[in-house]
Amino acid sequence: MKPIISAKEIEDLLRKGGDIKSLPSDAIFTPSARDLLWEFENNGARPGPATLERTPGKPMVAVTPASSPAQLEAFFNSPELHAVKLQVCEVGRRLWARAYVDGNGGNIAVRVGENLALCTPTLVSKGFMKPEDLCLVDLEGNQLIGEKKRTSEILMHLQIMKRVSRAVATVHCHPPHATAFAVAGVEPPTCMIPEIEVFVGKVPIAPYRTPGTPEMGKLVADLAEQHNTILMANHGVVSWSHVSVEDAYFKMEIIEAYCRTVVVAAQLGTPLKTFSQTHLQDLLKIKQTLGIPDPRIGLKECELCNNDEWRPGVIGAVPPKQLESGGGESELDGVSVSVATAPEGTSE
Ligand SMILES: [Zn+2]
């Protein structure tokens, strides 16, 4: 079997003075390993658009919620925290630009200390936040600093952080296609596109509770140890990252693009194809090297790719009658646009 090489292994090799030419030529490189090789071969230049600086998961300075108001104020206005605020504003701008948030919806939080988090304010569009709009809270949700009031949904973010010590950032928004699955109560099917299997995985649905309540936070946190992206029934999506706020945001792009593709593919008139369980095993191995949780790691092949509950609400089959008559309202330039609903009992 071909060896899988992660960015960490390449970094270790370089640190020991090794040569990247010594890496096996048939190796499979993880996406971040490929980035690192590219960077190395291009004298440190970064590929693609500029990426946001990584957010440290450890306390940035020795400030706690019990520190004096002056110390907290100094921390809140420090250059380190300003850099994190800029990252949060940038992620908010991307959420808005991609229509993942509406009105003042959506919220973002970043762990910035032992018992401290930076979060977005309530009643502000995520597309137009300024660094000074952000709030500093303790992990119980008490606001410590900030002119604007913290988001009402902060408890959910903090409950994820308290439950998953590795979670350094959380993002919540309402991307339409993924939210459609959450409204329909349908878990997105698996084994269709590699990207989501590696960076996200199987996405569960947390039951509906009123947004902002501790019960909502608990139901999401119950799923967060095993899943980095969770659909919230009749509401939206929340994700967490052990790397950075940008990485938590990437999971939103991945789940939304995936749900959009599945919805479109389900209308094309043929059953959707999946890749094999052996192929999924390969992806899960890559995922393990990246340190991303997945409850399927270690499962037997027969337990993977289980899409028993996947029932597309519509299928693109052309009703036989229309085919025989060879025309009618469903024909448009010779292409049938009719979408037949699935037989009764199969749609959910
Ligand atoms: Zn929401």
C-alpha cells in the first residue's frame, strides 16, 4: 500500500536536516503536506489566496476572568487580540458574502485564553463587523469587555469549547442547502465526495431547541466530541476547529457545497453513485493523520458507507407516459425538465 505522508512528517524530516527528495515517490500527500511541499519548493511563498494566521489554542497571555479590569482591558486592546479580531471580522465577511448568514444571523467564537473567548456581538450583520464590535466573555458566557452585547447564542459555542478542549474556534450560520437538510431532518448521505469525508465526515442533526438556550447548547455539545460539524434541526449549522477560526469556517464551505451538489445530483434521474468502503478507509487514514475526529475510524468496512436512511425527496425519472407521447409541457428544447416525486412512502 502507498504510504500516506502528512505535513507534520515533512516538518519533522526538515527539522532533522533531511531532504524532501528522500520521500517515497509513490507516497500520497495530505492536502497540507502538498501545501508545505509547494511552499518549500517556492522559497516560502504561500500557494493560493493569503490564509489567515493560525489561532493558538493555548492561553495567549496569563489573563483570566479574575484578572483586574485594567488587565482585561489591556489584553482586549493588545496587538495579539487585535489580530484575532481581524480574523473573526474576515470570516464574518466571508459568511455574509456567500449568503451563509441573513440579517444579523450567525455567530463566531474563538478561544483566547484558559477561560476566555472572543465572540461576535448580537444585532450586527456578520458582513460588516469592526474589530471594536467584538466581545470578550468567560466560558460561562459572562461578558467581561466590549461595548456591544455578546451574541445570544454564545452558550452553544462555549459548551462545545468546554466539552472539546481541542476546540479553539466555532462558527454558526444558516447556509441554505445544509439548512434545508436540517429542516427536512435528513442527514447528508456519505461516500459521495472525498473532501467532506476528510475534513468534515458524517454530519449528525441535533434536535431543535430554542436558539440561545442551555438545552440547545447541550444537545450540540453532546455530538461535538465525535463530529466537527453538526446540523441543528430547523435552524442551521455549527462547526468547530482545533486549528483556527478560518478552518472552522472552511467546514461551512465544505458542508454547504456538498449539500448543494447532492440536492442537484438527486434530480438528475439516476441513483446517486458512491465510492467504495475501501476508498473511504483510505480517506479515514488521511483524516487520522490530520487529527480530525470521526466516529467511523476503526469501524469494519461493512459498517461504513451506510446510507440506509438516505431517501432523496425527488428523483429525476421521466414518467413513462411522457416518453411515449414524446412531447408535452415537460419538453424544453428536446430536454425533459420534469421531476417526478418519489413513490409514496419513500420521501421523508
Ligand atoms: Zn442561528
